Amino acid sequence: MALAQPVLTKRIPTPPFGNMADRKTVSYEQFVASDGYKGLHRALSMTPKEVVDLVKASELRGRGGAGFPAGLKWSFLPPEDGKRRFLAVNADESEPGTFKDRMLIDFDPHVLLEGIAICMHACRLDTAYIYIRGEYHHQREVLEHALKEAYEHKIFGDGSMLGKINELSPNCYIHRGAGAYICGEETGLLESLEGKRGWPRIKPPFPAVAGAFGRPTIINNVETLAMVGPIVLNGADWFKGMGKGRAEGVPASVPASFGPKLFGISGHVNRPGVYEENLGIKMSELIERLGGGMRNGKKFKAAVPGGISMGVLSTDQYDAELDFDIGKKYACLGLGTAGVIVMDEETDMVAVARNVARFFSHESCGQCTPCREGSSWIYKVLSRIERGDGTTRDLDMLLELSGSMGAMPGTTICGLADGTNWAVRTIVNKFWGEFESRVKKERYVSLAVAGTR
């Protein structure tokens, strides 16, 4: 069922509810006039625990890629000890194909600031850092202006309506990244925030126990926090009335796909952009109804469901349902950020795989041998195949390399190896014929391929 009315795009004209040409940045006054900060006022009438329990009851899952329940993450914080506690907002958005958070910051920055304030109240966090992608120059300026308005109206700062937290006035700061993909990983973000080289930390300890500057820290994505205000204002049942719930017989302990989601559509479609729809919408509907159909009347060939690290959906998966269970149903890593990259019938999938591998090889931080060496070798092998110099032995090696990266838990610190693995492996396996046709045939039978596919 289609979304009845917009939630996150309530103030951002978006088809089918509005015209993109009418978009403009929403000021504090305009935000308040359209029920803005009502969720914060309701949260302040509740105890912190009641707010956390409400977000847990809504089963809001993180919108930054992993899909971890936000309220559950909030509940992991240790008891207050009167010392500093932090919120780190992940606005890095470096995953190729993802630009949904940028839209929120561009046109409705206060929806993020409201979510930040509610989270600070609920989790007793005295300081928030918005870690924004370094290339987001305009978005930083928009956010800085909105933050100035928030301070003027006592959302943050001295005399804040949040009151003192840990004996301090609650403050919110903007911290610019330096363009590293790996800083989208939460502990890599924390390292960068502390002024160090941005590469992931070994866990445990987890950020909720020892995060920024060694203190308890909550890390949430922009879209996740933007959804908190509407949930607190309207209730958990309202939120769970949208999206896709659990199938019959599935225990309540298994997270569902409730609520609306921002989907970014790019690639070979007539109307690329960010659209809000219920989780569970079919890929075909997203492309045809919201994206305006395939560009130039060409046929659908493949699509990345949520940023390139999630792998690809093949031609016969055009009707795949875009929810958090997409991975196990359609042999990809997951929904990720829901940044959908659409490819038409003329797309060279060997070139796609090579370009993906080049990106991951460049962005690997180099700490872990499987990722550092594996991504580099995958790129070299795919470059050789694309040039027409490859052999069946290269296909064997390619599947062996991509199949081993991130496949064994504990061999790499973060998920970049898994992203490389799934991206390359799904492209090769789902479009095997294209790779096979590009290599020089040899006499021997490729046993590695026979046993891997």
C-alpha cells in the first residue's frame, strides 16, 4: 500500500505529494508553524526512560545502513555518573548512490535538530556533534544557520528548554569530515571526531560504553533522528501502521520493517531524486511510479538496492520488495541506505564491477589484510578481465577473493570487506555470462567456479 501522506517530506514538496520546483529551506518559524518541535515539547513532558521506551516500542530501525533498532541502542547506555555523555550524528553520507540525508539538511534542517534534542533528553547526553561530510559545503551553511536559530530559541545553549544535563548546558556542534568513506563507519567517525586518523576501532568496547573521548556515546544517522520527533508526537502505533510488519508466526523479538523510508533513486530513470514511501515497496513500483520509468524507454537490467556495498538485484528481481529483509530473500547484503542505483539493458556489468572494486580499494583504510590486499587484487583482476586479457583462472581467483573477504567473522574490524565481497560477488554471480564471455577460454575445467557458484 502506498504512503497515505508524507512524514519526513511533509515540508519538502516531493512527488506525488508536491512539486520539487517548490522546495525551499524551512526556517524556524515555518517549522514551528507546521507542528515542528511539538514532538520535543511532548518529550520534555515525559521522563527520559519513557521516551526511550516509546522509541523502542515503535521499533524504529536505523536508517543509516545497518537497520539496528534505535531505541534498543539508546538503552545500551550505562547508568549516569554525572560526567560527559555524547551524541554523534552521522551525516557523512559517503556511500555511493546515497543522498537522502543531504535533502533533509538542505530543506528541513530543524527536523534533524528536533530529533537531536529529543535524543539528548532521553539519553541524558550533554553534547551533540553533527559529523557532516566534508564535501557538503552548502549543507553545512544551511545547518549552521538553522543551529543558530535553534540557539536563539533556547533549544540548545544556556537557558535551554532541555535544562542542565550532567550539570552542563546542552550544546550542539557541527564537525566537518575530510572526505573519507570509512568515516561513515561509527568508530571511524569517532576517531576522526577526536582529531585522529579516521579508521575503525576494534570492538568491544562499543560506543555506548566507551565512545567519543572514552565516554558513553550514541551514534545515529540523520534520517533516523529526523523520524524521532514524529514518533514521539504521534505515538508508536501510528508509526507501526506504516511500512511492512512481521509475517505471521514471526516472533516479536525479530525486528520488522515498520514506517516510511526515504529512497534515493539515481541512474537510468527519467526522474531521479529522493522519494518517501513505505518500507516494502516493490522496486518496479519505485522506478515506474516515482522514478518516472526507465530512461529512453530501455529495459531494466539491474539495480543496487541501497548503496553499492549492498550488491545488486538482477534482471529477474525487478519486483523485489525493498525492506530490511531484502538480503536473505534476494541474495544481497541488505537494504542499506535505500540509495537505489538503476541500470538499463545496455549497462556493462563487468565495467560496473571494476568501478565498484576500484572505489573500495581506494577507500580501504588498510588496517586489515583481507580488506587491504583483497580489494586491491579484486580491482586488478577485474581490470584485466575488462581489458579482455583475463582467463578462466582469473574468474576462479575473483570468486575466491571476493568470497573470502569478510566471510569469516573477526578477520576484519569493520564491514568494508563485507561490502566489497557482496558487491563484487553478486554482480559476478548474477551476471556470470558477461564475465565468462570476456575471458579467453582455456582447456582445463574450472573446478573453483564449479564449487563456488
